[in-house]
Amino acid sequence: MPQLGVTYSTYLHELLCSRKFSLDAIELTPWQSLASLPKILPELAEFTLYFHGSNLTQRITLLPGAGAQLSNTLRLTRARWFSTHISVLPPGWFWLTSHFNIHLPLPPEEWMFSRFIGAVQRLKVEHNAIPLLLENMPVEPSRFYNQLKSPDRIREVIEKTDCGLLLDLPHARIAAEAFGMEATEYLQQLPLDRVVEIHTSGPVRRPDGILIDQHGKMQAEDYRLLAWALAHTPVKLVTLEYFKDRQGLEEQLCELSHRISRG
């Protein structure tokens, strides 16, 4: 039976004193500054901790001191593993796409993937005592860079880096829809035997009908997809990525705790 985890947030902090759900683990993110950790960590002593670094490979490339900050974060938290996005676009390209709808012509795909795989391999060498997971990403609403999120490419990255897969189910739903597939059809083409952790939350549909990643409240379809994933992967941890309000967080953690314990 997998453990249940949740992304750290101020709402979670409020719930921990009088929680009505079973909780095993907490996932920390770059939103918790290095300076804040000494205050946060004593209150989380009973939980297993993990660190999700978002686009770590780009942060370390662009931000001075980011590598040292990662090392200190992993040391202080004693993270069981850490994770990063499969982000192959050059730094800044996703920002231009998401904020300004600017789509630059792609560099050669093989160069982009080789560059990302090299960055992952360097991370593994620098932090060889802690497993590194890679997370599948959604297709952008513009659908301009679809091919970078294909199951074949994700499988290639996992195989060449020998990393575990952090399976983000909302991301998979969004990508599947962009490729004209059912979510389970898309998932079946991923290396499900390498899944270590699952991220779950509710994607949101825009007025124009496009599904986007908003870390919303889980709906019936999201719980059904999670049940399918639990039955088809050797997952060790299910992490709820929700931090919008206290009541919604508590309701979903109670429901997930019940469903996971029930098997």
C-alpha cells in the first residue's frame, strides 16, 4: 500500500494540529526558502520528507547559488528523494509561451534532449546518495510544443537517465487530450514500471475548452484515474498537490486517506 503525502502549505500547517486523516509524508518545494526551514522542520518531525524542485535543471543553470541551496535543502530535510520536471526547452522559452504567447522556433530536438539528460546526470552525480525522480509535464495550452511531451520522449529520458518516474496525473490528462487520446491510453505508453511517486490534483477546463494545470480540487474523474494508476504501477507515494483553501485540502486528504487505506 502506498503512503499518502501532500505539498506543504500554510493551510496544511493549520490542519496538522487537529487532523482527521492519516498522513505519512510531506513534499517541500522551492517556495519554502532555505532560511524558513529551521522553523518549519521541527513541526514536521513525524513525517517522511521529500523535495520537489520543479525545474531544477534550469534553476541551477540560471540562478547563482542554486546548486548550493539545493545541497543545503537536501541536507536539512533529509529528503528520501528529490524530483524535477522533464524540462527540455531552453531557459525562458516556456515563460515566453505561457505569459506572452510567443513561440520561438525549436532548436534541434536531439540537442535539447541531450542537454537535459546531461543536466540530470550531473545532478545524479552531485547528489548520488539520494534518488532523483523525473516528472512528466503537460502540453502547453497553445499546443505548440506537443512533440516534446510524447510518451516516446518521456520513456527515452527515463531510460537514458535511469531515473524513477514521478507520474503527474493531471499533466498526463492534459497531454493525452492534446494528443487525442484517452488518459489511460496515454499512460499505458509511459514506463509505468518506473513509477515511484504520483502527483494528483484536479486540472481545470478554460472557457475555450482547453484543459490546464491549476492544482484544483479533485473531481470524480481524477479519483477514477488515480485508482487506475494505483492498480497499474508500483507507486510508493501518492502526493496531493493542493494549496488553495483549508476546507478543500482537508476534504481531499480525508478522501484520499480512505481510498488508499482501502486499497
